[in-house]
Amino acid sequence: MGTRGVSNARTGGGGDRPASDEVEPTNTPAKATAFGVNTVVNGEVGPADVDCFAFEGKKEQRLLFDLEAERIGGWLHPRYGRH
């Protein structure tokens, strides 16, 4: 329940990739939750919440970020940044 009322419960998929949980606070790049490439990251977001995540990448490495919340009808719209 939040400022917009009660929301419908939503479940995410599982899979065979390793999973990591967001550990608050993650609201600045210095406090970002670190995870490995090819990892599912589980987290929770609320109104005006900012979450930062970090991973080690290589120059010219191609990466895919898949935010499931948008696809299952959630209101979350990501913004990606580089620090």
C-alpha cells in the first residue's frame, strides 16, 4: 500500500541465472548494489525511489538490461546512466 492506494500483487519469473538482492540504501552511485554480469537482480521500488546498481564491464562488451516491471504492466520506467 502506498500513496496511490493498494496495488495488485505481481510476481516475477525465476530462471537458471544466479540471483542477487538489492540491499538498501542504494540511492547514490557510491551506495550502489554490486552484482555480476548475467545475474538477476531482485529489488523493490516506490514512488520517487532511486536505486543504483554497479557491475564490472569490459570495453565494447555488449550488455542487455531487461526490466520486467514494464513488461508485466507496472508503472516503472527506467533511466540508465553511466558513472
